[in-house]
Amino acid sequence: MDSTLASRHLLAESYLRAAQYDRAIALFEDLLARSPGNSFVADRLREAYEAVKRYDDAIALLDARLAGPESRTVLLAERARLTWLKGDEAGAHADWDRALAAEPGQPGAFLAVYRSLLQVRLFDRAIEVLESGRTSLGNPELFRTDLAQLYGLAGRYGDAMAEYLSLLDQGDHQLAFVRNRLQTLLEQPEAIDAAISAAERSVRAKPLGRANRELLAWLYLEADRFGDALDAFRALDRLERQEGVMLQAFALQAMDSGAFGAALDAFGEVIQRYPDAPSAADSRYGLGTLYERRASGRTDSTRSSDFVLAVEAYSAFAGLHPGHPSIADALYRAARIRLDELGQLDAAESMLAHVAQRFPGTPAADASAFDLGRLDLARGRLAAARVHFTRLADRLRSGELAEAARLELAQLHFYRGEFDAAKAIAESMKENTAADVSNDAIALKVLLVEARGPDSLDSALRGYARALLLERQRKAPEALSTLDSLLAALPEHALADDVTYRRAALLDQVGRPADAVAALLEFPLVYPKSPLADRALDRAADLQADRLGDAQGAVETLSRLLSEYPGSLLAAEARNRLRRLRGDAL
Amino acid sequence: MSPRVLLLSLLVLGSASGAVRAQDLLIPMDESQEDHLKAYGVAYWVLERGIVVDWLLNHRGGSFLVPAEPEVERELRVRGVSFEPLSADRSARILADIAREDSNMDTVRLEKPPRIAVYAPDQTLPWDDAVLLALTYAEVPHEMIYDDEILDGRLDDYDWLHLHHEDFTGQYGKFFNYRSTAWYVEQQRDAEETARRRGYRKVSELKSAVVETIRSYVGSGGFLFAMCSGTDTFDIAQAARGVDIVPAEYDGDPVDPDAMQRLDFERTFAFRGFSPIFNAREYEHSDIDMGPPPPQLRSPALDYFTLFEFSAKWDPVPTMLTQNHVSTVKGFVGQTTNFRKALVKEDVVMLAEAPGRGEVRYLHGTYGEGTFTFYGGHDPEDYQHFVGDPPTDLSLHKHSPGYRLILNNVLFPAAKKKKQKT
């Protein structure tokens, strides 16, 4: 090519890139006329023709080259694509057929036609071409990833999955690639069921294939099918001789997802099958955590039986694995459940003391010391409780547990009628309104400021403090009696609304929910300006709905709350509750 | 005459309209309202029960006046919507005040709840739809329809149609960078399947048919409301009927070489003289959209638009559409954000603009016996809503002025047409 021709060529190229197709075409036509056999120029001219939709001219260029030495398959596949774009669908299909027939027995021919079809998004025909290529070439391994991608594009997820599974036959190292490709596919809801079915078939066909089973287990987890995932992990665990490690890992994953049944089965199986393996120790501890978590989410009678099971699991773990790093935590958890949930104070005390002495300096020991203080308080040993809380607050100085210990100290002084001391401690606490402890401290301070008097001995507040202590000591009838006496003696006292509200709570505790509701419904009538008035109605509605089964009554009470206290902080939740109770779709 | 046309007869109320109710509830829509968005839902709920609602244009932010029925009062409380009981005398004084010739207020009677359709695919796409969010939060009943329902003639079942982040040019939103993601692949496959099933070779041809059906729906009295790319792509598709403006990356073949010359701006609703963008990788359909504000203003704290004020008595429709408790609304960005003012047709009413930037945010016009309203931007309470962002929680934006503009449109078709003052 001389320099003039070269510069004309460059100019034509620049016109093409600048989308000045008419100018590009004129130059390329001229260049092609000067060197008719130049396939590079012919391709560029064809490109320019296509850009301005001169399909017939583009096809004519190809036809001129079909008689030459170039691959007929590639030219015919391109001719078919242009014919399709021209709108001649039958002619296009005929060209694709001709392209396939041009070089029979060559995988490249099928690939050329498939790529041409892909460009015009004719996925079904492209699939047919590759499938027929496999058959006619007698090699089912051909076009594996191309077909998998095509099946996915066409929504044939089961077939796509079958191709990916076949890739796994080439070796377990393909698993990461397959999972990566499937990740995108599985975002489509229909895909996961199809993928699981295909993977299940594959596992049945090749039961010893590790990668297939691992893929199936992963798919089950993606679909939240934890029962099936358990079976898959069980099989994998045995296949790999993992002695429960995979099962235990699965159990933790299932537990975190709230699939307690599957987690329970997995933990149980590890413990039963590999009782002496390290995974059994972790599973025994996991079992306690599982029962505890499940119990915490329950409100019915199974709650306490689950807590009993949790204590048994933690105790079994502690007995069998005394050297395990989680031993202090397990013992503390068991003790706390006994204290707060099962009312087994003696057993709780013994375990808490054990943890505090045996594992000093651990978070479990600190928490045990705190709970020992609470336990002393509940048993009326206020001086001992004070020692526990003081030591803990002094030692830890800062942090949530230290602040909780300080609040307990303030409350201890309050119960003993040492109101100035109680107020001083509460005022020294950090104000962090996001923390429950801080909010309780603020409430105590407000009470101590507003409810003293009228006599110099603060008799009313002392009586109220005594009742609250009795309530903490689980002596609800005595607390109720104390509040009744207080109310009878000082009905106009600033504390009267607090006393009445607390009294309603105690009525419920002693098994008189209907009386509690009556007291709460009456509350706003007697104390319309009390900051507890809206809360009384809210609590009444709770009891009506949950304890008395009176949904209609609860709706009326919540309506009353919204009507009488429209600005209440409880209004938003009251609205939602009311609407749920009346069956609105929210 | 279609029911929609009947509904569009606005009725003169006030002192001349006869007896005043014994006692009413005023739902204020000024700063005192606890939940502006749910107030629209209650108004709709009242209409559903066959009770009329008076929309007091420009009175305390566009308040509603409803009869003081116990069930209405209860529902207002349950939904957390502020209201004020009015004596008969107080009601009459407010209405008389509104009717005064020298006040820029008016009363529009709402009589029938409009039947609402939202144009959206079954497929879950990774972005929210502000209108769906508004309707759901306000508890306004609505149905979802898409291409098949529209081509099957189902639009006649509805008074109001909403289009959101749709691409009527058949370029799948020009989300070229997302073309390998599952949602894009599914969207493209579903659209191609529908096109083939309906006898179209390309998705752009399917969408063009859908646009034509919507166009005739509006022409015969339908109310069209569109947001974000549902606005400009609708007009682009109308102008490009029979012209290939879709780059090869989206439909396999290049745009028509004479595409620009063949655009027919007589067919469009709101815009004329625009230029489609043929670059497949540019996330923009045409020069109608002026895009996000300049970088120095691209901040929720600085970007805003202002609502125009109209004569309530002479221009009740634009007044209804711009009812709000504020006159300045914070801006928000979308694939289509602001319309280029120079490209807006002369007979289109501009309702809101970004001041000093030659941009229109919100506009309204008529076509045949129906109307259209275009509102730029994606989500009024999410300044830049990116693909994959979670939907906005409207319970945190109960007073959103931007969302109020959407809900004005929802109630607007419930109004009875008033005889024009002479």
C-alpha cells in the first residue's frame, strides 16, 4: 500500500470512529475497489454499512468473499446475522444452517454459529447448535461453560446447573468457580429450586463426590432448607472423616439463623457419635446456648422447660470438659438462669460463688459477683449485697457492669431509706440516655426529688421503698399489702400515682389480672395529669389482650389512649397494636 | 362520556353552595399536622365510604374538611392524623372566608376515590418506587399493572396511572454497567419474552406499543403521573415512534442513520426539540434531563426547588397539584432530575423549578380529555438513591413536602370539575 492509500485508510478509519459513516463508506469503497482482495478493508466497509443499516450492501460484500479462500463458516454465520438484522428471519436461519454444513466435524464451526446467534440474542437456537455439536461430534464434554451460561440466560436453570455440576467432575478445584458462577444465577428465585434438584440428582449418581455434596449443602443453606442441609453436612462430615467438625459448624450457622431444630439435631449427633472428640465439647456448650436462646424467644410454658434443658446442658459440659476455655461462661450462664428464670436461689448462689472464686478476673467472675449481690438483695442480706456492689464498682471503675453496680448501690440506700445517699450516687452516674442503667438512675433521682415529705421522716417514700424491696424479694402479696396501706394512709401524696401504678402490676403478679386491668383503667380518671396515665392505659390494653384474651377491650382501651393522650410517646405503638388487634393489613 | 370525564367537573362550593354541615372535622395540612402523608390516605378512606371530602385549597397548607362522623374521627386517631373538630358556625366562617373574591383560596369537592394503577413489573428491581412507597405508607389502595395488562386493554379499569423508573425507549434504563447482574438479565429476558409473545421483534417496539396505549388512555380522559425516567423516556418514545433510536448494545442493531430528522415532536406531551443520546454507555436518555445540580450545589442542604403559586379560583388544577405546607422543597436526584426549561412546550404548565438554573422540576399539561403530570427525581427523601439502596422508610418522613406532591396527584382525579368562572 503506497503512502497515499495508507493515509486514505487512516482517514477512513477516523471517520468510522467518529461515526461519520457516509464519508467512511466512500473512502472504504474506493480503497476496496483498488484492492478487491483486501479482507481488512472489506470488513471495515461492512462495519460502516451495518452502522447505517445498509444490510444488503454488507451482505453483498460477504457474498463476494464466499468464493474465496476464507472460512465459509465464519462468513456465512456473519451473513446470517446481517440477514437477521435486515428482518429476513427465514433467510438468516438458512444461512446459519449453511454455515454449520460448511465445515462439518469442526467444533469451531459450531462456536462461530453460536457466537453469531448470541449477538442477536437467539439463545434457544444457540443452545440447539451447541447441543447438536456435542451429539454430532460425539463429545459430551464440549462447550460446557458456554452452554451453562446460555442455559442461565434462557432461564433453564436446571440445565445450567447440570452443566456446572459436570464441571465438578473435572476436579474439586472447580467448586469455587462453580459457586462463583452460581451466585449470580441464584439471585433469581426460580433458579435455586432447579439448582437443588440438579445437585440432588448429581449426589445420588455420585455419592462419593465431595464437591457435589459440598455444593448441595451450600445450596440448601442458600435456600434456608436447614433440615436438608443437615443431611448434606452429616454426609460430608462422614465422607471427610471430620469427626463432627463440619456438623458442629453447621449447627452454629443454623442456630444463628434461628433454625433451632436442625441445630439441635446436629449438636446431638456430634455428641452421640463423637463423644470424645473436641467437636463434642463445643457441641455440648452450643447445646446450652441453643436452649437458652430458644427459651428467651418463648413466652409459653415451654420457656421454663427450655431453661431447665439449658442448665442441664451447661452443667454436663462443665462436668465433662473442666479444662475448656468456655467453662466459666457456661457455669455463669447456668447460674444466672437458675437465679432469674427458675428461682433456684440456693443452687444459683453456690454456682455464682464458685465462678467468682475459681475464675477471678474473667468477665464471668465479674458478672457472678454482681449477681451474688442481687441474690443477697433478694434474700434480704442488704449489707452483703452492698459489699458485692461496692467492690465491683471500685474495681471495675467504668463500664456497663460498674454503672449497674452503682445503680444497685443507690437502690440499696433507697430501700433502706437513706435517700440522700441514694441521690448522691445516682447523680454521680454518667448520663447516657441510651443505656437502661442511666435511665433507671434518672428515674430514681426524679423520684427522690419529687416524692419526699410531707413529714420530715419521708414516711410515704419509705413505705414505697419498702414495697419495692419486697417486690424484688419476690414477696408480691406483702408488697401489695404495703402499698394498700400506703394508699389508704396518704391518698393525696405525690407518690399516689406511682403507688397505684405499681399496685396494678402487683395485682397481676399475684394472679389478679382482671383487678389489675380495672385499676389501670381507673388510673387516668383519678390521676389525669400523671405522667403514668398513658402508660396505665397501654399496660391495661396489654393485659386485656394477653392475659384476659379480651381483644375488643384492648382495642377500646387503646382508642381511649389515643383519644385522651394523643401526644403520648406510646401513641405510635398503640396505633400499630390497635390496628393489629382489629385485623388491619399493615 | 367516560367516568373520568364526569369526575373532572369541579364544583363551586362555599357560601353559594347551600347548607353548611352541622359539625365538621378539619384536617389541617400546615405545620400543625402530625402526619401529612397519612392524611391523604384518610381522605381516600373517607371517599371510599361514600362520604365527600372538601379540599380547602391554600387554606392551612391545603386542608381537608370532612363530616364529623364517629368512624372518621376514630380512623383519624388510629392513623395518627391531626384534626380539629369544628362547630357548624366555625365551618361556615372558614368556607365563607375561602369563598371571598379577594382570597387566593378555593374549595374543591372530592367525591369518588380514583382507581389507581401503578405501572411496574412483577420482578423485584433493586431500587424503590417513590409512588409505591407513598401509596403504601398512606394506605391508598392500588394495583400493579405492566405491559401485558396495558396491551390487553386493562387501563380502562383505572382513573390514574403512575409511571416511575421505567425506560420506554427499550434500553433497559441504560444500566449498561449492570448488564451482567441477575436482575438486569432477568429484566431483559422477561421484556424480550413479552415482546416476542406479543409479536414484536424488539423490546423498543413493545414499549412503543405500550406508550401508544397509554397515550390514547390519556387522550380519552385518563390521569397520567410520571416520575424520574418515566417522564422523559415516555416523551422520547412518543417522538421516536417507528424510528430506531436504540444503540446496538441494547437491541443488536444500530440506530437509524436519520433518526434525528425523523423524530416527531408533535406527538409528545411535554417536550419538543430534544436530542436523544445514542451512546449506550452514557447513563442518560436525552438532553431533556439537566441531570444533578452543579457540584457546588449537589448537596441535600443546598439543593432545592420552589413551587409556583397559582390562583386557586382560576387555576384550581395547578393549585391542587402544588398544595403544600412549604413553598420550597428540598431537591433530590434521579436518572431524570430536572427538565430543561427551553425544551418544555408552551402549553405545559410549570409547577416547580430549580430557581436560576433554567430547570423545571414539576410540570403539568393536558392531552385530549386527560392530563399528565411529570415530576423529576427518584425519591424525595433519599437525595441520591443508588441501585441496591434500601427503600426509604416513610414513617421517618411523615411531613415530606416532596412526597406530598405525589399524593396531591393521587387525590386530584377525585375532584369534581368546576364550571369555569366567567
